[in-house]
Amino acid sequence: MTEIRELTVGVLGGTGAQGKGLAIRWAKAGLKVVIGSRSAERAALAAKEIVDVAGGDVTGADNVDCAANSDIVLVAVPWEGHGDLLGSLRDQLAGKVVIDCVNPLGFDKQGPFALSVEEGSAAQQAEALLPESRVTAAFHHVSAVLLADLSVEEVDMDVLVLGDDREATDTVRELAELVPGFRGVYGGRLRNAHQVEAFTANLIAINRRYKTHAGLKITGV
């Protein structure tokens, strides 16, 4: 298996908070990162901002070129555009490890809540749309605020990684552990992604109530 530090990581949605936060940490760890966006110009601007903060080899591209020129691709786009985007990138993502971290959530006066997804979860929708890709699910519960703040030297939380391809989930766990403080933990088959995505609503509620940036820690492992 290719050494994790030799991989180019693409971040679809890399101009958003979560994707950008992870890109900052991976750039800091020495990975080559490609930021993807509908606008190549906007992606290039985000890439420059990341380099200014973290250094490293970070470039911007439109989503098609980001997917085509990366070895492993994180999907961190809004849920509303998730299906259309992945359906349009089937060829570019074929054979690659795809990490879906999208949380299908709604918000009303009572706070966040999980949305119903026909395929079962965002990750399962990705699997259906990308039959030639190695789809995993991870990074649902990480704090974008903590990731972007490099004065926080260690982001102390576990990252649940789900998927049906053992080698792919091991690769994603390694990728997670390039972020100081993260521990990648196998969380089950992709069919179990719904409850992982849905738990984000609980975590948002916790963070709002206690004014913090809490994540998950798994005991006994």
C-alpha cells in the first residue's frame, strides 16, 4: 500500500469550514492538498489562505480537476448539493478512496435534527453514485474551529471510520492520525453510517448548550 504521506488529498468543499480546517491540518503535516470548489478562482484563494496559515503544498482547482488529480478525496460539501456533485464526478473518482463526511441535517426553532435519506445515509448515497470508488465515511464530528486554530496543538478526539473495504478504512484511519490528537477508530460497515451522521445533531446541541467544541472519545479501545 502506498505510504500515506505520498498521497495527494483532494478536498471537495475545501472552501467551507470543515473541509478547510482539515486541509489546514493535512498541509501542516506535509501532505499535498488540492482544494476543490465550483469556482477554480475561489478554490485558489482558499488554497493561498491555507498556505499563509499552515505552509505546505496546497493548490486550488474546480471540482472536476480536484477529483481527477487527487489520490484520495474528502467530500465536505453541503448536503443539498451532495448527490448532484458526486454523480457528476463518477469517472474522476473511479478506483479512488472517497471519504464522505457530509451530515444530512435540518434546523428549526428546536435546533438541529437528522434528515431522512432514501439510500439510508449520505455515505450510502455516495456508494450508490460511485460504484467504482472505495467509499468510506469519516470526520463527521470534528470541530472546524479547533482544526483551523493552529495554536491548538492537539485536537483531542476520536474519528470514527466506516466502510466495507478494510484497506480503505485503514488508509483513512492513518490519514486521520496525521492530525495531532486524532485517533482513527474503525466504526463498522457503511450501512451503519446513518447513526454516525445523525449523531452530529446531538453534538451540535451539546456544543451550543455548553459553549464548547466537544468531539467523541471511545473508551476501552
